[in-house]
Amino acid sequence: VTVTCFVSEECVLPCSFQPDSEETIEWFRQDVVVYKFERGGDDDDDDDDDDDDDDDDDDSSEEHFEHEQIAGRASIFPHLISRGNATLILRRSGLKDRGTYRCHVSTSRGEHNAKVIVKVEAPIRGLSLELSRLSGYEEMKCTVRNVFPAPRVTWATEPPTFEDLRPVTRMLADKQGLYTVDSRLKRLKGQPDLIYICKVKTSYGGPAWTTSLREREIKGTQGRDLTIPCYAPPYLNNPFLHWSFSNGEDPSHILTYDSQSGDSVSSPPWDNHVELDGFRVPFGDGSLRLMDPKHSEHTGSYTCVFSMAYNTHTERTDVTIDAPGGERSISNHPSYWWIVSLVIAVLVLALAGMLVYLKVKGRTSKARNDPEEVTELHLVKG
């Protein structure tokens, strides 16, 4: 028998035998005794004496934890031994619990052995994909945490591209042996409308997780309705849709739509400003119509997320709502008239100074060259 257990959860190792009396149950791991349970005395199978049997079990039973690795974490069900059940419960299982176990039961009738192969894994619980610009260029970053065994990461685009995708994937194990995987792919130039798809799968054969992302920028005009596109990849059928908005603060909820039930829920601030065609969502069209947008209220980042089991697709659209021409020139753009006025004032002052200088210089030159003034000066001296 092979069982797969999850990290930090209970692990059930089954073992059944032909019940009798004076049972001794031993569990071995790699041929080393890790748990032992003994019960002495006779056992009555009469169901009417179950209460007495339980009292006898308490008086004649003894448990031994032979290995410190599972001490305090392992137990069986004493009241089920009389029914031939020697199943071992291993609590808070970890990667060190992997291996081959053997259940050995001896009774007054004989012996019974059963082998159990235990696999322990930390399944994928979630997957994130985001656009990063920290490296000096744009790259898609796909991250999964606390996973075992080490998963395999693959990339694709929609539509497919003929360019060679060269992701860089790093895996780091913590003290418990759980992996954090960081896979990065440079954003392809000249193809702004591509969907980037990151797929992660573990070697134990669990479900593959897929996440995808598309980013775009669009502009609109204040007062004019604007459609914000959102299209799911073809592999998503009847997804759940969620729209949110952010303008530098915490994201705010716009609306959700459940393709299975057809239920749509929107938040009050957006009721009169958004419209969604629910008939198109199950077919992958979750585009949002923004009605009567305002520059100050509706400029920001809009995010739509299609989700279903093990799959998510995100489209993030940066929307700029331009104000009307007159208002925009006053409120959106800084005024430079004061600079022009200052330059003109400086030029006027410089011109006036130059005129005064030239006027004074002209008078001095005239006084030196006028003969009447020279004669008049001599007469005064004489």
C-alpha cells in the first residue's frame, strides 16, 4: 500500500488483521521499531461487554514510543484493535517521515505483516505572476512557495511566439526541505499585447497550476464611455471574474461575476459607473464598460482576474482619463507664464539700463567737444 501525506497534516497508515487476543502491535520504519502497543489478557468479542472491555484495555494496555522522531505524534485506536484495526495515525507529518513502514501484529493465533510506503509532499497552494522592473528592464516573475518535491516550471505565450523563451529559474530549500521557486522571463519587445503563461507541476503527479498575465495601457476622455478590455485564454471555461481598481492606494473592489450561477455583485461607489455583459463572461470576455468617467476619480490601474480550480488569468490595465481641453491645461499641466513674464521683465530692465547709459555717455562727449563751453570756462578763470 502507498499513501501520500501532506506536510503538517495527519498521515494515516492502514493496517488490518484477523482479531484474536493478547495482541502485540509493532510498527517498523526501515526495519527499526518506531511504535509498539501491547495488550495482555483475554478479550471478549461480545459487544454487550464493550464497556468492560474498554476498562480491561486501560488496565492491560501499554504503549511504547521507540523513536524520538515520532514521539508524541503517533497513536493507534485501542478500541478498534478488537475489530482487527491496527492503523497508525501520524500527526504533524513532515518530510522526515517518508519511507517504508511495516505493520507487524502477533496474536494467540499467529502473526500478520503489512507494508506501507509513505510519501510526504507539500502541494502547491497558490501561484503568483507579476511584472517586475527592478532589474532595469521589464520581466515576468512567477513565484511559488513552500512546495515539495521541487516543481517543474514551464513558460508559454498566447498567442504563441516564434521567439526562444529563456527563463531563469531559481529554487531554494528552507530548513524543513520545502522549496521556494522564483522563475523570471524577460518581456518580449515589440509585442505589448502578449499573454505570458507560467505553469508549475510537481513530480508526484498532482494537478498542474497555471497562471497568466497581460498588461496594457489605454487612454480615455472625461465624460466619454470607455471599454476596458479583459479576455481569458481559451483553456479557461466558465471562470469566476473579479474586477478591482487602484490609484496608488489599497485596491478597491469593483465587482465580481460567477459564471456558474450568473450572480454579479458590485460595490456601491461603482454601481453607476460600470457595466458588464454577463452573457459574455462564460466565453472569456469580461470587458468592463466605464461610464461617464472622471479624471480625478477613475484614472488608475484596473485589474481583472479570471479564476477557477488551479488556474488564474490576470489582466492589468493602466487607464488615463484626460480632462477636457481647457480644464486640462489649467489643472493637469503646470503653468509656465510666470517664467515668461520674468524673462520679459529682465529684458525690459536691461534695455532701460542700456538707454540710460547711452544717454549719459552722449552728454559727456558733447561737453568735451563744444567750443563755446571751452571759451566760457577761460573767461571765468581770467
